[in-house]
Amino acid sequence: MSLSPQHQTLFRDSQMAQRQARFKEAEDGYRRLLAEGAPREPVLQALTQLYFQTNRPDDAAQCLRDLIKATPGQLAYYDHLIQLHERMGQVKEAAGVYKALLARAPTLANSWFNLARLQKQMRQYDEALASYAEALRRGIDGPEEVHLNRGVIYADCLMQPDWAEKELAQALALNPRYEPALLNLANLQEERGAKEEALATYGKLLGAAPGHAEALARYANLRGVPSPEDPLVYRLKKAADNPSTDLPGKTSLRFALGKVLDGCGAYDAAFDQYGQANQLSRQAGASYDRQAQERLTDALITTFSADWFEGLTPVSDASPVFICGMFRSGSTLLEQVLAAHDAITAGGELDFWADTVRTELSPFPATVLHMAEADRKMLADRYEALIERLYPGARLVTDKRPDNFLYVGLIKSLFPRARIIHTRRNVLDNCLSVYFLHLGASMGYATDLLDTGHYWREQERLMDHWKSLFEDTITSFDYDAFVKAPESELRPLLGFLGLDWDDKCLSFHTLQNVVKTASYWQVRQPLYKSSSGRWHNYERHLGPLRKILGVEGD
């Protein structure tokens, strides 16, 4: 239906006002057209454009919804609305539009794929798997990518490695040279302790793609070298120096060089490579703001005060177990040791609290002060449901994401009986180990030794606060003391968890479980002491770090 002559005049006048930036006049004109019964589609299109020009995304979204209602057969409007919701970070709303689109046009395989992607973001893992399956059923192009994504959900979200391997095998059956599937398969084999299989898979990937920097770095990390003259060292350096290697690849290769040189005792050369690696890493990630970290610690201490906790009504009598502290402070070893006990299941590094704080509770911690009792109960129920879903029937599950130390106040506000284990080790060893590990771009403190030392001090300051509030339900685990006298250190820790002694805890390295941290090979070995005092190998590089920490080293 076209516009009447009268409506055409008003439409032209509104467009002229829009071009001359008289946007309120233009909006009023378009709204009059709608009120007078003019054909909706051209007017709503013009209004949508106006709202985009004036940065009014909510109004633009409403116009697109009105366009879909007025012309449901025009599928492009669904796509425009989805893109708008995604730009606004409205994942749930975007997924809802995909569902409406697929109800009208169920053969759109790519839309099933994209719906699955959003469902995974929302932790709707079963729904995501079903949507990916629908994409396959609808004949999506590149089905190996769908199997890869299903494998990631099984491996990283549902903790079902057998199903993950099956999906990766299906991806590789469709495309034997599919690099992402080969890389993920090798990584999964490492996590399961299958060293020879992982080396073979990395080798297969490097045979198909000799310049694959990440595969070469991981292969070198796994294989190691007997001396700095090993050909693998030359190969790593050549790849790292290659101008065509991208920044992430160069970074991984430099970290790998540091690791293999450290492993064969070339400590000065290793430190140099780690320095280059962290310099590259700083280019890709956010820098560390010491003052911002101090303000966060202050805010957490002020917000989660003894007086505030006294006024809270408990919302759960569950007693979950958390292992937290600095990264590289022995948390993976401890979790593996505890997981050998018949009553304990290793939960790994769950991202529940970090994700919740970043999304629902932003700006944290201020929002926690205004949470209603019903909201706190709902959050506690969601966490308990997640643990039950991932580890059905488990008696005790350890949640060992180290930086959960930031969220102890939130956790305790929901679970007063939660038990917290704070992992600690020699601070110089700890800071070096963090500096030597390729952590995520968000962990800017890890790319500079002095920043790492500052972060360690803030972590200790905050943990001291938590211990002052919850001394009966927080205990410390000393990595260095444990490797010297494991049983005498472990017995009181098991008592803290209400458990009897279990000899199997000292045979932790024989567990056939999945370990999803950088320490997965260390915990496959019997207990060893070589990581304690490692800082001595780098003593001449640590003067500034010692100064900021105020320690002599031992």
C-alpha cells in the first residue's frame, strides 16, 4: 500500500526536517502519519533510521518490533533487530528474536547456529546443543565447525570429555585437516593426561599447517628440550622472529621458549624470553592499574563489613567448598589431592562468580548492598543447581577458581557455611610462576613482575579481611609446607572439611580425571619439591620485586 498524496507531503516534510537535524519535528511528523493510519512500513523504516541517527537504540528496537509485527514475512527486520540487541549486549533479547525468526522460517541453518552461540553465552548448554543439532539437520555449510562448538560445550561447560572427543572426531571425519578441531583434541588429550596422544595430534596439526604458532608452542611445552642447542629451540625462535607470525602467535612462542629454556637450566636466556613474551602480551591486553586495584580492595572491605553481615538473613544452609588465592599458588595440586578422597569431586575453575559479578551485579560491589533477600536466594539456588547439574550426587565439590578471593564476601552473604581454603606459597616463587605463565588479557598484572607483586599484596590484604570476619570457616594451605610434609599438612585440612583421613590422597597423581589448568602435567606426577625455591634460579633478576614486597626471599 502506498502513501496518499497528503501523507506523501507530510512524509517529505518529515524527511526534510530529519536532513536538517530538526529531529523532534521529524519524529512528531512520522508519529502523526502513524496516528492518521498511513501505511506503517515506510514510516516505521524512516523512524528507525531517525532513532539510529539520534542514538536512541531502545526506540529503534521498538520500531523494528513494530515492523516485524506489521510485515512478518520480511525476515530482514528480524536480522536488524538481532544485530541491534547484540550491539547493546542484550543476549537474551537477541536469542528471543532468533526463536521468533526460526518459528517462522525453521530452515535457516545459520540462524540455528547463531541461536546456539547465544544460548551458550547464557549457559543454556542443553538448548545450545539442540540448536547446533538442528543446524546440522538443516544442512549448514561447514558442519565441522558445529561439531567443534558442540565439543567445546561438552569439554568446557558440561565436563563430559568422552562426548567432547566424539564431537571432535566427527569434525575431523568431515575435514581431517581442520585445524581448530586438531588443536582442541590435542588440548583435551593433555587435560586427560594422554601425553603421547597429544604429541601425535600436535604433530599431525603441524604437518598440515607447519606455521601454526599455537600448535608449535604447545608441542614444545609438552615435549621440552634437553639443551638450549636443541633444534626445537631454533625452530621456536625462527617462528617467533617471522614477520608473518601474528601477535598472539609470537606471544605464545616466546612463552614456550621461556619454558623449554627454563626446563633445561638456561635460566638467564629463559628470563629474557619471558620478558619478551610479557612485553608482547602487554600489547594485546589491558594494562594493570595499581590505584584501581587498591580502590577495589578498599571497596570490598568497606562494603562487606562485620556490621553489614550481622543484618543479613541466611538464604542457604549449604556449605560449598572454595579454593582461592593467587594464581599459581598450588590450587590445582590441592584440588587434585582432595579429589583423590572418596567424598570429594574436583569442580575445577568455574566461572560462575566472575561472570555474575561482571554482568548481573555490575557495578560490583555496590549492587550487593541493595540485593533483596529473594534475589540472594535465587542466586544461591542457581549456583547449587549448577553444581548439581555438573556433578550430580557429589557429596563435596571444590570450586577452585583462584580469583574467587575477590568474591568471598558475596559468597558468604549467600552461603554462611561455605568453607574457604586460601592457597599460599613462597611469594617470590608465586610471582615468578605468574610472570612465566601466559594468562588472559584481562590479567594485566601478570605481565610485569612489580605489578604481580602489587597484586599479591592486595590479595593478601583482602584475604586478611575475610579471615578477620570468617576465621572459623577460612583456612590456609601452605604449598611449600605440604610438599615437605604432605600428611601432616593434609590431615588438619581434611578435618576442616569434616572428613576422615584417606590414604588415596597421597596417590593423587594416579587419578584418571580431567585437569583444565596450566598445571595439568605437574599434578600427573608424584609429589616433588623442585618448584619450592625456584626463585633462586632467577635471584639476580628479582631485586626490584623483593623491594616492593619487602622480603628477603626465604
